[in-house]
Amino acid sequence: MDQVQIIERSIHCYHAGWWSLVPIAGLVPAVFAFYQYARVRSDSSRIWNPAGAYLRSGLALALIGFVLTFFLLAAPLASVIF
């Protein structure tokens, strides 16, 4: 993978991370962001990534969106169970 593809995929991860903040519907972009992060990290182990901050931010946003959706789905279930 060349450096241009690494930058593009890092930006895609960042955009998917933002979209993952949408509750419930953001699960698909969150999974896509996780996939892009893993792919860029594995393919760019020896190449400097100038968009590395976007890649890490996309991962962080995707994690936040994933956890947010989990709690939004778990809260009604917890109120029924307890």
C-alpha cells in the first residue's frame, strides 16, 4: 500500500468515526472504522502515516459511538430486567 492510500484510508476511518456517533445507525460505520484502522495499521507498519492523527481519532470516535449505542440499547433492557 502506498502513502496516498494510507492517507485516504485514514481519512475514511476518521469520517466513519464521526458517523458512528449516530446512535444505533452508527454501528455499521463503527465496524467500518475498526476495519480501516486495522487495515491501515497492518499495511503501514514501515511507512510514515502523515494522517496518523486522523486514524487514531477515527478509532477513538468509533469506540465512543460503539459504547454509546451499547448503553442506549442496554438501558431499556436493564430497566425491564431489574
